[in-house]
Amino acid sequence: MKEIDIRMLYNNVFLKMKSVMSKNILKDNLIALQEQKIMFLEKEIYLFKKEIEDMVQFYDDKSEAFLNHPSKKKDPPFNFLGNKLE
């Protein structure tokens, strides 16, 4: 009778340890997945920020080129006598 009780106790302890180990593995896997998701989101945020910075730089360059275009440069203004004002 004692031998059966010891086996049952051993089996119960073994099953509980296996259950706890499985839960720990699942928790570790969940943590790893969350870390991967965070890293993915950080990468997406970085790429989005870089894309916005590139677009801002592109339009800054375009506006600078537009403002410095020779057709946009004006002669100095003249006064009513026709003399150049400087």
C-alpha cells in the first residue's frame, strides 16, 4: 500500500513540476515575443521618422532651389526718378 502511495505522490509531484516548467516556458516565450514586437515597432518608428526627415530635407532643398532660381532674382528696386535703390 505504501508503495502505491509513494508512486502516486511521485507522479503528482512530477506532473506538477512538468506543469510549472511548461508555464515558465510559455511565460518565457511570451516575453520573448513581446520583446520582438517591441524591437519591430522601434524599427518601424525609426524608419518612419527617417522617411519624414528625408521628405522634409527634400522639400527644404526644393524650396531653396526655387528661391535661388535665376528667374526669381529681381533687380534692385528703382525709385520714381529711375535710380536704383540699394
